[in-house]
Amino acid sequence: MRYDYRKGRERVNEILEQPNKNAVRNEVPNNKGFSFENGYHCRIASIFVDIRDSTTLFERKKSTVSKVIRCFTSEVIKILNTGSSVREIGIRGDCVFGVFSTPDDEDIYGIMERATYVNTLMNMLNALFEKKGIAPLKAGIGVATSQALVVKAGRKDSGINSKVWIGDAVVDASNLSSYGNKKGYTDKPIVMSPETYNAIKKTYFEKYGNEMKNWFTYETFDEIPAYVCNIVMNPMGDWINGGMDD
């Protein structure tokens, strides 16, 4: 391998000399709105779905592990990759994550609905796994919201590039997912940032009244504040409990 460090210096200096073209936007534009010279300040939300005790999972029979992982990733991606607010879907190790443009609180409620569908999905997967003699799967679901600077990073002529989310939402969602459904922390699967809860509570109250106040619990994990819940999405939840015969 040979790296032309003199040309590397030229490329770095070219980037450093570029004028700042970061703009404040109401929402994150789609891919066509990004270049290697611009960036956007927007409010985003992120969901991370993290398999619990994946070390034990990967010790199972390899043919079983591959089926479990494919079922999990296929359906979580299907749920997250729905609607016009999606800006990125990805897989990191045993996590599936999504990043969304959320200029309005109603958009964040929509993100919470995705998290609720994922939580309900886990019940469906485990019911189907049980029929095949496969041990159940648990996951932590982290949801976070923040302002972020979004930039396109990579190299123009390489074809290798990705958006980088500079802000708290993605990091916080990843961290919060590590506490859900975890012994010593909480048996609730959904763990959300206070910013997320504050954005959705009005809509939940309008839809469900005072009943919704019993669904969310304030907790702190390693001095990190969060709200936890175990909400399922009906009629899907009722269908699962009824045996999924139709």
C-alpha cells in the first residue's frame, strides 16, 4: 500500500479552507440536499433497538442464530423505514437504528409509535420462536431527541460517504437502549430521553386521557434521566395474544 501524503495534505487544506455553509432548517433534507460543502442544523429523533444478552444468543446453534437475527433485523427495519421522516436506517453489531427528521412534536409522537410497534413485534417474534422451540429474545429500545448538525462525510471520488449526526440524539438513543430490559436497571423495554417524553406527552394525553400517566415512569440510570414504559400497539397486541390464527 502507498498513501500519497502530499496529496492528502492538499485535500485536507482544501476542506479547511472551504467557507461554512451550515444552514438552520426546519427539517433535515433528503440526500439530494447534501453536498460535501454544506450542513444543516435541525431537530432529529433517533431509535436504537439493542438485543439483550447477545453473547448468549450467539452461543446457540449457528443455523438458529442466523434465523433469529434475520427475523429481528428484517422486521425492525420494516417498522423503522416507514414514512417520509426517515433519514437513515442502519445496523451496528446487534443493534438496528433509525434517524428521523422531527421538526414538530407530532413527528416525535410518530417516532414513539414506531418504538411501540417494535416492542409489540418482540412479543410476536417470541410467540413464533416458541412454536419452533427457540428461546425468547429480549431487546432494549432507546429513543432520544435533540437539535443536531448534519453533514455529509466521506470522499467525493470514492463513492464512500455517509451523513454524520453531530448532536445528542443518536448517542443518547444508543446509550438509553442499553438500559432497557436489563437486569439491575429496568424490566421495561422502552427507555426515552426527557426531551422525547416532553414532546409526546400532550398528544398521548389528548388520545388516552389520564390513563397515559400510568404508562410512563421517570428513572435515572447511572445518573442519566429517562422515562421508561412497556406500551404495546393494538390491535396487533390483541392479535398476538389471540394466537395469530388469522
